[in-house]
Amino acid sequence: MKAAIHKSAIPDSQLFVVKYLEEKHFDPTWHAHAEIQLFVVLEGTGTRFIGNSMHSFSPGELVLIGPHLPHLWRSDEAYFVKNSSLRTKGIVIYMHQDFLGTSIMEKEEMMLVKRLFHKSSLGLEFYGSEKKQVIRLMKEMCELKGLESVIHLLRILNLLSVTKEYRLISTTAYLNPAKASETDRMNKVYEYVLKNFRKKINLADMASLLHMTPTSFSRYFTMKSNKTFSRFLSEIRIKHACKLLIETDSSIEQVCYECGFNTLSNFNMQFKEIMSQKPSEYKKEFMNI
């Protein structure tokens, strides 16, 4: 696998870049870049990794990611199937923290925007009425050029800087650029786990993948992700279990084994630890909604 590259580079002739994305699946590469990124999912489902956070994604998700915060939107396996008719769509805006100029960003009028950019170092997920307005403006920006697009971006930043309807994503900030070798290693881990989590995965297998000893791999993964590998693997399996519980008629026992757990008791214990409720309670709650 190739090392992550900075595909978001902004030309010197532009203040920012707006891209409308439409592909079979979102880019499956764990990467980071120096630009701030605002991204909305218009179509597609899967698992989102931002910093040390993992969460399912679906249409309507709006996220602001700060500089050097590693991220990945991994589409569900169905999107990678040959001849699949599924598509993903989204809009992304790349900008630098001082895209209007360093002196302007220090002015009183830009204080809230500057604070927004600072909070983005952990990643921000938005919800509520302002989110809907921002998505509408982002769609309109795809058709705009020149000063009109700049005005739209300022409107977007104003909405995001004043809303209180957001949640922080990662508990760890990544202030320094990630080395290509590091992103390449983590890519190998994510790709292997997401393809094989339904089967038994040994720590020794993962260590061998990165040419490490099990002890070294365990220490390395915990340092880079701020969680143990066993916890990460459990989260992947439980998130898939949540998807199966609400989207299929499979029994809890069937879901348990489909997600890679060996015993129902262990599945129930892990599910409650991660989701703070039993699988049966989770399914019942969703059905009631």
C-alpha cells in the first residue's frame, strides 16, 4: 500500500478548494494533511475514523477536521464489491487556518472563527438547524466561483462558529505532521482488521503484518491510537453488530457469531461495555423509535 499523500494541496492562486466527490467508495486511505477540512456525506454508509475515534457514518454527516488530524471514511464492504451499483457522494472544502491572511485572523471580528479552528484540532461533528444551512450553502458553493464563493464560505464559518450544536470527536490532538511510514503502518492495520474482523485475529498476526513482536505492536498501537488493539477490535465488531441489529432480522446469537465473537456471553459483555446497554435493549430502543 502506498503511503498517504497530501491530495488536498491548495493551489497558490486560490484561497481554498471545494470538491464535489462521487465515486464507488470513499478513499480508504488513513491520512492527514496541513489543511482544515470541512466534509459532508451526501450518499454512502460505512465507518469513520478520526483521530482516536471510530463511528458509523451515513448521509447528512457534517464534520470539521483540523490540521494534521488523521482521518478515514471507510465505506461498507458492499461498496467494494465488483459490479456494485452503490455510489458515494460528498462535498469537501479545504482551507488553511490563515486563508484570509495572518493579520486578518488576528482581528476582533474573526475571534469566533479563530476559536472554531482551534477546536477543530479534535474534530467537530455538527447537528441541528445550522448544520442544515451549512450543507445547503456547501451545495451552492459547488456552482459558484470568485467572490461569491468566498462570501458563501464566510457565511458557513460564521454559522459553525456561533452554533452550540456540535460534539468533539477525538480525545487526542495531533499537532504534528504524520510521517509517511506511520500512516502506511496504520493503513495496513485498518485495512486488515476491516476485512477480517469476522474471523479470529491474533495479536501475533498483526505484529507479523508490521514486522514487529507482539509486545512491540501492542505498545505501538496503543501509543498511536490511545487505545489497546483488543479494544479497537471490539469496537469494530460491536459497531458492525449495531448495524446488523437494526438493519436485519438476525437473532442476537446470529449477530454475535457474524461479528467474530466466539461466545454469546462475551458478546453481551463487550456490547454493554461499549454501548452502555445490552444488545436486546439497543434493538428494542431502535424499534421503538
